[in-house]
Amino acid sequence: MRKLSKLALFLCLLLILSSLISAEILKPEDVEFKDVDVYEYSYRNWDNANWAQWSTLGVYSSRGTRRRTYISFDVNKLKAKTSNLNKVELVFQGYVTTGSKAKINIYRIKEAWNAGTGTYHSGQVEPNARAGEITWNKQPEWDAEKVWSHANTENKKTAPIRFDITELVKSWVSGKNENYGLVIICDNELNGTAKLMFNSSETTKPELLPTIQVNEKGDIAEIPGKCQNLLWGTQIAGSGHMKNAKVNGNRIILERTGKIVSQKGDHAGYSIWSGGKSILTVRKGASAVGCTLPAGQYQLLAGIGDKLQQARVELCIEDLGTNEPRNDCTVVVP
């Protein structure tokens, strides 16, 4: 067992007892999460197509090219997972906006609909959706009288975008309204120029999955994401030395203290950076599982001493629901 530097010791926490861990990560099938978008544009038959299996979703304004996103999930299964729905947020990762800034609204759907099984076919005329599947020309009725939630977008790439859907979910759970899901629509849909794109539940990148975050007496659970906070790093065509390798790492922001609960990937070592400095180094054969990081922004770089010329590391970081720092973390070498 090897001790970390004083700086890393200050930044890491010892493994917290499982009885104190507040975060729970639920899989997509736990709530039967479904998402699909529909596109008004008739080019290549897009207005009659179904793209339920495509990896992106869209919300556009401007007459003739409007785009809407439909979402549904089983609140009974959600309720079974959480006893007190204090706050519920629908969160999308990696969204991109072009055109004007936009206010994006959520409305309640009033009738049953079929998400479908279609996907996008690049460069081809789209086939007509199967009977009963949702398309732009075959949308379910939704209640335009009340905006249940909204979010404002900027003209830039950013993440995440959050919708507070607590009131809507509680209306479903109480039985006040039937749960047929929700639709996301631009506020100025006919005359705006905004285009919003984000990742669907079909994305192959776990860190970009849409989620539902449930705050239950301070606890956070994410649905349907496989990992609440995924920190990853890669080395591409490396020379075996970190300073000479081409490296890539994502950046995540932890709003509260997070614990590293899993580590995977073929690596000969990696480091975690914050504020332009390496605050944690994990050499070949070592594991940082059990260590925690306080609230802040982090980046992971892989490939320290890598002889394979290529490496990728993924760390799953669990939200502990606290900002209390400790100084008794170790990096374990098997």
C-alpha cells in the first residue's frame, strides 16, 4: 500500500460506510425510459419517419423545420425506488445550440403513443414509420395550456441542460394526471431560429446518457444512466512517456464530494488533474477505488509509462451528497 502526496491526501476521502452512501444509480430498464424526436421537415421524408433508435434528439423552432422531443418513463417504478420525491430533474448531456437563444418548454402528453423502432438513415430517403409509430405527422395530443417546466439555452456547446419536472411527476404519482409522458418544445416555435441537439438514451457513451435525478431528502439517484459521473482519459499513439504522448481527457464538474467506485480500462497508469495541476497519480497495477474527490472540476489523463502506445481509463464517481473533505485516502497496489 502506498501513501499519496500531502495534496492528494487532503483531496481524497477514505471509503465511506455503505450505510451513509446516498447515491443510487438506476439502469434504463428500471423505469422503462423511452425517447424519440419528430421533425416537421419534409426533406427525404423526414416528417413521416421514426427515429426512436437514433442516438440524438432535437428541439427546433422556425415554421417548416420544427422539431420536438417526446419522453416517457414509468413513475410507478420510479416511486418504488424512492420514498420521497422531493425534487425530480430531467437532465440531458452534451447539448449544442445554434441560431438564437431559446426558452425550451415541457408540456404534458394527454394520450398514449408508440415511441417506435425506427432509426436515421444517412444520405437516404427515409422509409415511412410502421403503423402506430410516432412521426411529425402522427403526434399524440398534448396540453398546451400549461408549461410544466422550462430551461434557457445559450448559443454554445455546453452540458448539462436541466428541467425541473417535480410538479409533473407528482401529478402522475398522485393520480391527478395520467402518465403519458412529456414533450419538449421551443417557446417561440413558429418564429424562432433556435436549434437544440442533445444525446438520446441510444448513445453509446455512458457519460452522455439522459438521466432523471431524484433528490430524496438530499439523496441523488440517476435514471437511466449507467454511471452518475464518468471520468475518462485516453492516450493515442503515445511514446511511452506522458509528456510526449497525445492525450485526451474529459472534464467533469462535481457539485459535491464524489467517491471513485470503479476503475476499468487497459492502462499502465493515469493521473487526475484539477486547476492545472496533477492532484492524484495512479501507477501501473494500482487502484484509486475508495478515494473521493471534493467538489470541483477534474480531468483524467491516461498513459503514464504506457508501452502499448494506446490506453483508456474510465472511473465511475458516485455522488456522496456532502461537501465535507477528509485527508485519509490511500492508493492500493494489488
